[in-house]
Amino acid sequence: MIDLHMHSTFSDGELIPSEVVSRALFAGYTHLAITDHVDPSNVENVVERMVHVCSQLRGKVRAQVYPGVEITHVPPRLIAPLAAIARERGAKVILMHGETIVEPVPKGTNLAAIRAKVNILAHPGLLSEEEATLARKNGVLLEITARKGHSLTNGHVARMAMKTGARLVYNTDSHSPGDFTPWEAALQIIRGSGLTEKDAARMQANARELVER
């Protein structure tokens, strides 16, 4: 299983990075990205520390571990510059904390993130058809999430993706030990959003393509 959205003590996760990896391995993950929350105050530090951690783990654990970030709650005009800094410092996976309906994310975040060509728009809430269409054109993956609260709009995100041809990815947005989902549990969440097992396999292929290109 591939999961490209999870958090450690580098932001608001409960586990140090090594335990994030250990819990993910136990749940059957083969590829994972640790994507802690960043803004202008910490992006360089978080990316550099995570790049170091991932380099130390490479070849020593039974999974591929990638450094990433989740740009979070910043003014939309800062998204593109922050994504550029994260990439320059070595982040492999760039997520944007999308316009979830359960947090006061700034309006225009989804559109700015898609225009900046982040890799994944996380929990994008009630994104519009126009935003989903642009995500398809710009190669931005839309997230189906296991995260409580954020997952309330999974069905809407799935419908927009099916209507526009935007590509999807499944992530857990893990913060705590109980958040890591084995594949059987992931399938239930994906099917609950109105998608099929074939769609689930395609989502995993999308994630694999992102980290292996």
C-alpha cells in the first residue's frame, strides 16, 4: 500500500518519524511520505530534517520513505513560493492543505495550489468543477482521505473527479497510532466515497507514478 500524507512530531503528529515508519510497515505500507505542516516559519527546517531522516532510513527498512510537506493555512499568494522552496530543499511530495469544510482555510487556496502545480491537493472539500478540471490539466492529484472530518466531502471529491477526469489518490493523513489503515480498511473508505476497487487500484498507481517519476 502507498500512502503519501502523514505527520510526525515535526509538526502536529504524535509519533517521531521512525515510529511513523514502523507503524506504517506494520499496516502493510510499501511506500510512504511524511508530510508535516509547513508555512514560511518552518519550511526550510522541516524539509531539511526530513530529508536527513529519510536518507538515514533508506535501505534499512522494508519500505520506500519520501520527504514531503503539507503547506497549511497560508495566504494563497504564498503557496507557489513555498512549494518552490520545498522542492529546492529536497521535498519529494508537495501537498496543499485544501479547503476542507471543517477548518477555516483561506478562500482561493484550492485554486492557488492547483495553479502552483502541487503534487496533491489534500482534502479539497467542496471543490468546484472548474478547479477539478484544472487539476486534471495541471496533473494535480485530488485526495480521498481517511481523516475524520476531512472525509465528509470524499463523495463530492470523487464525483468531481469522475466528471472531469481528474486523477485521485488515497491517503490517511495519519497523526496518531490508530490512523494507519491496512488495505482492507482503505478499500472500505474508498468504496464509501462511491468508488470501486478498480478505482482504488488506479489511485495506488497514481501515487506510485508520483514517487517513481
